[in-house]
Amino acid sequence: MSQAEIGVIGLAVMGQNLVLNMADHGFKVAVYNRSYDKTDAFVRQRVEDRPIVGAQSLTELVDQLARPRKIMLMVKAGDVVDRLIDDLIPLLSEGDIIIDGGNSLYTDSTRRTQRLKAEGLHFIGTGVSGGEEGARTGPSIMPGGDVAAWPAVKPIFQAISAKSDGQPCCDWVGPEGAGHYVKMVHNGIEYGDMQLIAEAYHLMRQGLGLSVDAIQAVFADWNQGVLDSYLIEITAELLTFKDDDGEPLVDKILDAAGQKGTGKWTGISSLELGVPVTLITESVYARCLSALKSEREEAAQRYPASEVPPLSESETRAMIAALHDALYASKIMSYAQGYMLMREAASEFDWDLNYGGIALMWRGGCIIRSRFLENIKQAYDQNPSLNNLLQAEFFEQAVKQSESNWRKAVAFAVTQGLPVPAMSSALAFFDGYRSARLPANLLQAQRDYFGAHTYERIDAPRGERFHTDWIHSGGHAQSGSYEV
Ligand code: NBP
């Protein structure tokens, strides 16, 4: 019997669907799961005439694989991955490849790449996006790690990945934890996109008093234009669902959001690298705030919202248009921030990232897939060394066209007392980014006053530091200043 081209460990929702996808593309797959009953049930119920073989032990799995062996882990991220690597190392030979396709933290993938290299093995840490459906029909795949392993894995990954305009939504991302880093930023952007949609929904429902059906129609309409995306599409679809009593199901869902951590990791990384990824971080905080349900209910009694006169029909229509533009402009800020973060990470970790390629990888298969990503890809195709998305002509025009409506929507939310942390922080970021002068001069003066932290002057070369004796100089700052 011929040997399998790849082994997959972990037969939960992602693993099973990836295996079926691989087999449908003609790759023979050996599968193993910690609890054998799952392997047995999978092979009996799902395999049919597909080239899939089950293994009862890791040794049996390894023996079924052609060399160099390629073993993909689709298990819970964290210690489980390290323990499996521990168990696999003694069974493998030089040049064999372990791939981790779970949602691992990028620093773990960097560590694992180095560890396996020292053992004469290769490691690939890859982001896989698209959930169950993506895994089955074509996910977005973002591999990084040891590039020496890429030629052996590439044909399988590019075959099973989603395609956008005929191109695979999978390409080499970069060394060490670069693949998982890019997947982490993808997930952070997903948090931002979801929060922006939720804010638009909330303003329409609570601020404009629209019915769920009316909001459904707005999202369906928005999905025909520049906001065309998977997340807007599924929002329009889920708003059609009714509960047993005929009421919209969405109204019956408790407003306390869960999270698994990748948005938080993006926020942590942005703080570590000093990049203002405000919109994603606010989206994480918005979920945290939503989780304080009983405290919010109590505060709602204590601080009731003030009455605001309702908008007229024409004002309502205008506000829906304003919300559209606010969502679009905020989304541009979110992606600009995400790309700023990846650029800084690439510089910090010495990774050479292909930014246009990343947009292509996100263009299909994954949760944030959208028409918009094509514009990002084009911006990087036109200028591969683009420093910031906001410097690209297309986005400059888009922001300028949306700006006034964006302000109108945020102002409406503020007047209504409705929270729009993502839209408003996106606007604050934009206003900060486009300000040649910020009040950081005052911050520097305060820091120098209480902590002698020094400051730079606008009339001296950058890097030259000054300190003023603010307390004893009697208000004559210059007289007390000196170069540090
Ligand atoms: P889960 O994240 O729910 O993990 C379940 C799998 O991990 C099962 O195969 C389970 O084996 C195995 N496992 C556990 Br738990 N502990 C183990 C151990 N100590 N040793 C060996 N195996 C162990 O599965 P999933 O939802 O399919 O996700 C797989 C990976 O893909 C995760 O890292 C996830 O974050 C990532 N991911 C998920 C999605 C999604 O939409 N679900 C999307 C993108 C990425 P058992 O059957 O014996 O318990």
C-alpha cells in the first residue's frame, strides 16, 4: 500500500474538515487523534472511498508516512502542541516536518522553529482561517517558520487553500512565528470588523429605532458596494432568523461577548511594539465591557439615558448613509493600523513580509475576506514599499469622501449616548495621525517637570535633549534650560 503524503493529528472540527479537503484534492492522508474512538468513527463514517487511513498510535501514524514526513497538528493551542512535539521527535528522522495549524501564539512558533531546527527537523507554524466551512472547502493558509520545509508542503497547502482570481490564498509568510503573527493580526482585524458592524447595528436599532428587518435590508444593500464582505453578508443573513415566537433571534441573544484570546494578543503586541492599534484593542475592551452584564444593568438604572428627539424620515435615511461611510472609513483605519503593526513586527523580528501577498491570502477563504482586500493588494502592487495604507491614493480618496459622514455618525452616537468605541477611536486615531502638531509638547513638559525626563525642542536637531528647572527658574524656562 502506498504511503500517505501527510499526517494530521487532531480530528476535531478543523482537523476533520482539512483532512477531507486534502483527500478530495487527491492527497493520501494518515490521521491520528488522542482518543481513538474519534479516529475510528471518522474513518468509518466520513472516509468512504477517500484516500484516508487511521492510526491508533503516533508510531503507527509515523510509519504510514512517506519521507520527508509531514505531520500537521490540528489540536488545541498551548502545551498540547509542545507535548505532541516531545512525543514525535524520537519517532522522526532528519528532514521531517511538523506543522502546527492551530491558533498558536507567534512566540511559541518562533521557539518551536528553533527547537526543531536543533533536532534536525523542520517546523512550520501556520495560521488557518475560515472556520469549519473554510477548512472543508478552502481556507486561507498563512505559513511561516523554517522555509526549508516550504517546498514539500506548498503543493498540498496551495491545492487545498481558497483561491482568489485563480491564485491560492496561501503563500509563504516569513520565518519563525511570522505565519502565526499574521494570523493573529488577521484575527485582531476580525474583532475590529465585527465590532464596527455591531456598532452600526446598535446605532440603527437603538439610535434610529429601526426594526431588525429594516436593518437586515441595510446590511444586504451595503454588501453590494464597497463594504462587500463575508462578515456583512453573514450579518444580513443572521438577521433574517426568527425565534419560535416569530421574533428576531438576534434580539433574544444575551449581549455578553466571548473571546478566545487572539484579539487580546494583537493588543498586547501593539503595546509591546508601540504601534497605535487602537481600533482592535477597543474592540477587545468592548467585549470585556459587554461581559459585565449585571453591572451594566445596574448602571443603566443609575444613569438612565436622556431623551433625544427622534430623527425625521429623511434625517434617518441620511444617517444610514453616514453610518455606511463611518463604517468604511473606520475599517480603513483598522487595516491601516493592522498593517502598521505587521510592518513594525517585521522590523523588530527581522522578517521580510510580503504585504500585498498577505492581502491576497486574506482575500478568500477567511473570515475577513472582502472586496476591500483587493484594494489593499492593489495598493501594495502599485507601491510594494508603501509605508502606510493611508498614503495610498485609493484610500486617501476613500477617507476624504467618507470623512464628513464619519464625523456625523460619531457625533450622532455621542449625542444619543450610544457607545461606538471602534468608530470613535478610529476617528481619534485619524485626527491624531493627520495632525502635524499634537499636545505631546505639554506631556513632555510635564514629564520633565516631575521627573527630569528631558525634552526635544522644535528649534533644535532631533535627538538633542533639554531639561528645564521648572520649579526654581521663576517661569523663565530658557534661563534654566541646558543640553543633556
Ligand atoms: P479544538 O481546539 O477544540 O481541539 C480539539 C483537538 O485537540 C481534539 O483532537 C483533541 O483530542 C485534541 N487534544 C486536546 Br483538547 N488535548 C490533547 C492532548 N493533550 N493530546 C493530544 N490531543 C489533544 O479543535 P478545533 O476547533 O478543530 O481547532 C483546532 C486548532 O485550530 C485550534 O488550535 C484552534 O484554535 C484552531 N482553529 C480553530 C478554528 C475554528 O473555527 N474552530 C479556526 C481556525 C483555527 P480529543 O478528541 O482526544 O479530545
